[in-house]
Amino acid sequence: MTWIEFFIDKGGLIFALLGAALAVGLAGIGSAKGIGIAGEAAAGLMTEEPDKFGKTFILVALPGTQGLYGFVIALLLFTKIGIFGGDAPGFELGLKYLMACLPVALAGWRSAISQGKVAAAGIQILAKRPNDVMKGVIYAVMVETYAVLGFVASLFMVLFIK
């Protein structure tokens, strides 16, 4: 079997798995970076006021949701492409699945990093005005909206592509 024959025969599965890898990988990278940004700000505040750990934890954890969205899409895709039994997708369907994973991958990647920056600013609010911490949470959650939109777009595409 030549590599072209192999690619035509297995290309659908390859593209679908690439989509799943991008969904988990890019959203996960974004979440790790976002949590790192917020975590650095929180760690700085903890040196001065360790009693604020609980309030900083919410802001630090928020950018982690994008990685979860990518993981959920990948798991759902695995059930559709025969990883847990069933037939592997054809070439065309594999390309469709790859495209379906891109919204959660790209929106998750960039929004998690941006959310980490906003969460770090929210930690500054907590440091100066502890009673206004929810304002910082609201700002960070606003960024989450776009991650949710990417997740829902990928979810619908993965569920309803034929």
C-alpha cells in the first residue's frame, strides 16, 4: 500500500483525530497559560494577604474551563468516529469533524489567555477593594462567553454532521 492509498483509506480517521487533538491541545494550552497568568497575580497577593485564597481561587480557576470544553468535544467525537467501537469515518466526514473542532480549539485557546489577563486584573481589584471582587469575576466571565460560543458551535457540528 502506498502512502497515498493509506491516506485515502485512513484519512478520515486521521483528520477526525487531528480535530480532537486540536480541540484538547489548543484549548488546554490556552487554559494553562490563562491559569498561569492569574495564578502569578494570586500568588503575589497571597504573600501579603493569605486569607484571600478562597476569593483568588475562583479567579484563577476560571480560565481552566476552556480546556474542559475542548476535552468534552474530543470525547464526544471519539464516540462518533469509532474509537470506542464502530466504523471509522470516511475521508469527507473526517474533514468535516476536523472543521467542527476548530471553533472550540481556537476560541478556547485565545479566550483562556485573555480570561487569565482579566482574572489577574480582578485579583488587583481584590487586593485594593475586597468587597468589589465580584466585579472582577464578572469581567472574567464576560470573556468566557466567547469560549462558550465556540464550544456550542463545535458541539452542534459534531453532533449533527453526517
